[in-house]
Amino acid sequence: MTIVFVHGNPESDAIWGPLRSELGRTDTVCLSPPGFGAPLPEGFGATVLEYCEWLIGELEAIGEPVDLVGHDWGGGHVVNVAMHRPDLLRSWVSDAVGVFAPEYVWHDAARIWQTPGAGEELVDKMMKAPREARVRRNVGLGMPVDVAEAVADAQGDEMGRAILALYRSAAQPAMAELGKELENAASRPGLNIVATEDGYVGGDGRIRAGERAGAQIARLEGLGHWWMLQDPARGAAVLADFFAAAPGTSNLSR
């Protein structure tokens, strides 16, 4: 059973490296959303719904149900697929279920990106900074140096454009509207990763949103937004236990 990892903003698939090593599996795949480590296709608007359609297309190409794991916006894309195309999944894992809660309030940086003018200014400051400055920022966020360097190399003008388009398409009440279908995700086994020190993806609302999606809860006490880098062994153990307990697809209906 293939495990597919999807990362978020402002990242590349390098964030999954340590955790994938700890898993010790040979059947893992990383998918980079357009603009976030992969080119932005011509005509791609980088909206929430377009990223959902992109991920659906990637999973259809794999040709069999997968275990789908998402972090940050990758976690949002995972939940969208679980709500709308559960037939593509054996199971799903997300640390961003909370962004679909009706009471979710975007974090400070997101609200700036959603503001014309101020958003462009912040994106330029982030993405047009010298590589060394981007590496230092990533290290300050909690990434090991090698991962921080790889992520810095993926950052640039395309990522900046994708950030603005994605967050503006997701300004409330857009996510709350999408979250009205959370119950649909319960048709496949789900895991709601709750890193207790992660301040980006909602407070208690992420617990309630996960319950509506029928997901189990994995509380990662003391870990923050980049839990997979802070303690990859712990993260890998949580995923391995979940996958081992998930049923096969033969008795799951769409």
C-alpha cells in the first residue's frame, strides 16, 4: 500500500525526509503542490479547489487507493480529497483538519497575505530575500539546517504567487463552507494529528472538526507545527501504528 505525503507552505518535500527514513518503507511517494517545490502550470490559479483537483489527478494516476498524509496546506488538500474522492484512499492523515472548523480564524501571516498590498509586501520580503536569509529563517522556524537549505531552494517568485492566490481563495467564510462536508471524510479511516504547540491550525476547534470527520486523534504533546522534523521517530511510530490498524480497501465502499 503506497503512502503519499503532501507538504504545505512555504515548504518543499524535504520536510518529510527524516520521517520517511524512520518509517523505513520503500513504498512512499512525495507530491509537491504546484508552486511549492513544483512548477506552476500555465492557467493554474492556485486556489483551494484547484489544489484539490490537482491532488485528485495525481492520485488517479497512481491507480490504487493510498494512505494519504498531509501537513499544513497539504493537510488541507488531504481533507478535501477525503471529503470528495474517498474512493482514492485507503486512509488519510492530516494535521490541518482544524482549518475547516466554522470558528477557525486564520493566523496573523495568513491574514496579511489575504490583504492586497500588505500581502505582496510580505511575500516579497520572504521570497526575494537572499538565500542565506531564507535558510536562517527556516532554521528559526525549527527546521534542521539541511532541510532549511532544501526548502530555501524551493522558495521564490512562483511560491510567492501561489501563497497569495491560495490564501486569498481561502479567506473566511470559504473554509467554513468547505467544512460543511467534513462528515463525508468519515467513509475512510482518518487520523487527526494534534501537535499541541502548533498555533497555526486552530485550537479546540481542530478536535471538534476531527470528530466530525470521524478521525482518530493522535496528540503529539510538546511538538509544534513541524512535528515531523522535531521528533521524526515519534511521528513515524504514530503513522505506522495507524496504518497497521487500518483495514484494507476490500470492505470499504465509496
